[in-house]
Amino acid sequence: MRISIGNDHAGPEYKKAIVAFLEEKGHEIINHGTDTTDSVDYPDFAHPVAEDVENGEVNFGIIICGSGNGIAMSANKHQGIRAAVCWTKEISALARQHNNANIISIPARFTSIHQAVEMVDTFLTTEFEGGRHANRVNKIACQ
């Protein structure tokens, strides 16, 4: 699987742990995130990840900022992107099952690195249920 990841200054350690976990599982990672805690602007990292997902260059995206909100809002400006802010593995499973989310957004200041890795693993291994959820998901994008 190819996965694009991006993060601002709140997420370098999270990204490092997630990338190590994913590479150990044999996934290919495209890194658009910063590697330092120097202040940066989260949209600069959300947009390249969203473009990778939108253009079909990757299977999924992972984005990380302090609250998970700003970076998700930026990614969700792209048509066809469904970035979900997740703070537990149960929420990440539902984001895939019910919303067919294609980007997971992690709030680094409100989850542990261990939780973040668990959420990513759950997100990537959970299938979209389709059915009644497909009609709802099809109504998300603006026409």
C-alpha cells in the first residue's frame, strides 16, 4: 500500500513512529511533513497529502496537527477527500466503515503516540461497509 503523510510542528514524533510502524509492515510512505518542532503552517502539509489521495497516487493519507482540526479542514477543501479527525481506534474504524474516509487526521496534543499508531492500523485495515452508508457518502462532495 502507498500512503501519504503530512504533519505540522505538533507531529514530528508521531510521524516518525507511524512511518516506522508502516514501513515495518511493508508499506511505501510519501512524507510531506516537517521533521522539526519549529512553527509552520498546517495547510502547507495538508494540501500535498490531499492531492496525493485525490490524484490516486496513494491509497490513503495521514495528517497530524495539534488538534487534528485545522489540517483536516484544509484537506477537506479538496473534492473527493474525506478526512476524519480520529481520537480513538473505535472512531477511526467508524470513519472507514460508515464514512469511507480516505485520510485520517490525528490530534497530536490529545492522543498518545501509541494510540495514534493503533488508530492508523485500524484505519488502514477497516473496510467501508457500503450499503446505506454509500448513499450518504455520495452526498458529501459539492456538485
